Amino acid sequence: METPPPHTEPTEPTEADIAAFKEQLGRPPRGLRAIAHRCPCGQPDVVETAPRLPDGTPFPTLYYLTCPRAASAIGTLEANGVMKEMSERLESDPELAAAYRAAHEDYIARRDAIEVLAGFPSAGGMPDRVKCLHVLVGHSLAAGPGVNPLGDETIAMLPEWWRKGPCVTPCEPSSAEPSSAEPSEPSEPSPGQPSA
């Protein structure tokens, strides 16, 4: 993509954001702390999740990509071998490896600022390999460009997922009745993406 989506500041989730999340993933959010990045279409596309879910279960994935269009495009990149190619580059490019390790440290620091999960990895395969592009893109969108080099590279490979308009049209948040419509995308996360 020529112009990546602009960085947005985290915001408290609104009723409309929660309704959009439900439509995007087909279920209510768990451990939702903030909208970490907002898509140019106006909907959330990355959420920040608490390091522990409400039942106390550790959930080390701080940034979770919710937009089904972006997730689908990322899944295509994963299926086409992009993760393997990136992991191989980490082994042969010390400068890239150092920048990726710094991204790992940034991710842990952001999570630790909320709650320390001693002994848990960051996410996405950081710092030594690439195992989930969804996580790397979520981190790049939430943190802004220049923090996660492989997340930034992945975003550059994606189409402008927001150009067709919002990925979902949730019910009005004031509606007392939940939507009976089926989500337009599968409710399960793409392969490799943890469940928020």
C-alpha cells in the first residue's frame, strides 16, 4: 500500500466500538481495555487487551487485530510464505534482528506497564522468529510506524482494507436487542491469531 493508515491515539471503547467488535469477531470482547488503533473508516481495527482476562487467565497478546478484512489479507500473506521469508531474514540480517528485538522489548514494556506477566513471551514469535503477522500488524498500528519493522513491512504489503467502507455495520448501541444477523466473516480468528 502506498499510504498506510495514520497512527491514532488509544481511546476508551464506546458502546458503538463494542458493538463493532461483536460484529467483527462474532462475540463480545474479553479483557478489553482500549481501542488501540482506529481504522480510517472509523471502526476499531486493533484493541488493547488486559494481560489477564477477567477470570485471571494470562493473555499475553496485548494488541489484537479485529478488522476481518485486514485479518483476511494478512492470512493470505501468511499462506504465501511471508513469515518464513521474514524469519530467514532475521537470521541473516543483524540490523533487522536488532530492530525486531527492540520491538519485542517495546511490546513487553507496554504490557508490563499494565500488569507484569513474568515468564510469558511477547507475541507473534518475537524476538527470534515470525509466527503471526496479525500480532505484528496490531503492534505496528497501535505503537505507530518505526517501532516494529516487520509489522511495518507487513502493513506495506496489504491492500487499503478500509477503501470499501466499514467492515461491519453494527446495530445502534442504544438498541436493547442484540443483532440477530450473522457476522459477515467467520467468528474464529485467522490461523495463528489468538482469540481475544
